[in-house]
Amino acid sequence: MTFVARDPVQVRLTGTGGQGVITAGIILAEAALMDGRNVVQTQSYGPEARLGASKSEVIISSRKIAYPQVTVPDVLLCLSEDAFNKYFRDRHDDTFVLLDSNVTDEPVEDGRRVFKLPIVATALQVGHKVVVNVVALAALNALTGLVSQASLKEAVLRRVPARFRELNEAAFAAGEELATMVGEAIP
């Protein structure tokens, strides 16, 4: 599946400090490099890094990247309410948005490409909240086709200690399975 066909594509991954969005951005950037793409990855988080909103941004292109900052994301992931409140409004009409199901009770289906999945709950079902970033990345990429799933999985497994490999493989598979929940509903 590929629902984001821009080149370059600007990606903003957001959540609460401790959810692994910085690592997710690094993993996505590494996967893009494995696919032979040009990539820039940046990150920011507030002084309350363990509880406040954090973000990781990745620009992926087949050409040279002229400006290294995401201006308006083509793809947005929000894993926490703080991140949703801070970053959700900064998008264009056709930004692909993936939210954790518990991010907000507000209706967000406004005719745009906005989808909710139980990302955090799935990570807990897999075995631990520490893999929420892997669940999110696998689902997001399965829906958008930012990089090849094979490169993404390889980049994930390169980043985790051997003792957590099985947990992360399960989280990756769970994220891919989550993507099938909305695969047919995407315009």
C-alpha cells in the first residue's frame, strides 16, 4: 500500500517523552537510507522530556534535500494527547494523520485523511509499552509506504538489544496487523 506519493515527503512523529518517537525517527531515517533515499532527521523535546510532548521529523527524498526542517508534514503521527494538542493543527488538507485511539475524544474525522488505531493498547498486548514506537512505525509505514517494510524491520532489529529482538518482532507484526484495520477505509 502506498498512500503518500510526495517527493520529498515530510514526516512528523509525535508523542510523549519516553514513547520512543525520537528512536522511531532515527529508525525511519535508517530504513530510508537502506532503500537508497536521501534523508534528514531532526528531533526536539521540551525540558520535561519524560512527560512532555516530543517530536522527531524525517524528510525522505529521491533528490537532494534543500531545507532540513519539516515545514508542514505530509505524514503526522500523534501518540499522546499533549502531542495531539501541540501538533495536530499544523498540517495541510491531505496530510495523512495516524492517531492513537486514546489521544482525543474530540471528533477529528473532518474529511481529511485522519485515522485512529489502538497503538499503545496493542503495544501493551504484545508485552510492554516500550515497543509502542515499533507498533506505530510498522502500522504507519504499512499504510503510507514511506520505505520498504523489509528495510524498516531490519532497521528496527538493528537498534534493539538481542534480548528484546523477539518482543520487537512481535510488535512489528502487530503494527502491520493494525494497519489492515483501516486499509480498506482509506480514500
